[in-house]
Amino acid sequence: MQSNEESKVLRLRIIADIIRRARLLFNQRILTGEELAEAAAAWNDAITHIPTERLNDSFEVAVAIRTESGETTKPASYADLSQGWRRLREQARANTKRTMQAQPDGFAPPPTCPYCSDTGYQPVDQPERGVWRDSVRPCSCDSTPIAQRSIAPLREPMWFLNTRHRWQKAL
């Protein structure tokens, strides 16, 4: 497993390689040494939303988009990479919709998390709070963003799923 520092260095190397390839592809002056390192750091600040393992895929899609549109004279930028990433995500969503529609019975596959039904949040019923008693709690499954995940989900025997499909504390 890589340390945090090693993964940052790897990410910057990938970005530097993408910058080098983009400049070659679009007939621009090749950056070397300190210039390339500074450019990679600046691009990294702008594209933190793209996972490291998808940077090269995003670049390939970005090049295809620019080639389709005929924009081969402008310098390549981090915005092109972001556009490629957006296109990749749109394609993934479309594939997911097609997969769900392709189920033999026409229904979506059953949820994998029995505690939150793959929503990422467990609905909680707290009768002691009175009228406004519903709330949600982050689940511990993969559907919840990593920074919000609970250590353990609400579950039996301390909690039960009531008729309103809300988790309620067992008395």
C-alpha cells in the first residue's frame, strides 16, 4: 500500500506526463524541469476531483473531444481534462441505466446494503423528539461518502426496522 506522499508524487508524475503529451500533440513548446513541475502542481490544484487512476482515461477522452471539434490549434489545459472526466462519468451513468433497464423483470437489482437500501443514509425514527422526529444517520456502507461513514450501522438487537421503514431504538 502506498503512503499519502507516494500517491501525491505518483499523481504529479501522471499529470506531468499528460502535460508533456498534450504539448507534443498540440505542437507547443515542451516544458522541462521546474516549469513542468510547476505546471503539474497547478493542474493538480484544478483537477483534484478527478481520481488518479482515471487521469489518463480523461486525457484520452479530452483529446477525442478536441479532435472531433477541430480545436487542435489552442493549447491544451486542465479544463480539457475536466471535460473528458465529465464525459466519462456521463458514459458510466448511461451504462448503469442500460444495465438496470436490462434486468429480465424490468426492475432494478436488489439493494446490497440491508441497513440503508444503498442510499448511504439510514432513516431514524425518534419518537422521544415529538412531531419532528425523523432524521437520517450516515450508514457504514460504500454508498456513503468516505468522510461521512459511520463506524457501524444501526442494526439489531439495539435497533429495529419499524413499519415506516425507519430505524427505531428497541425498548
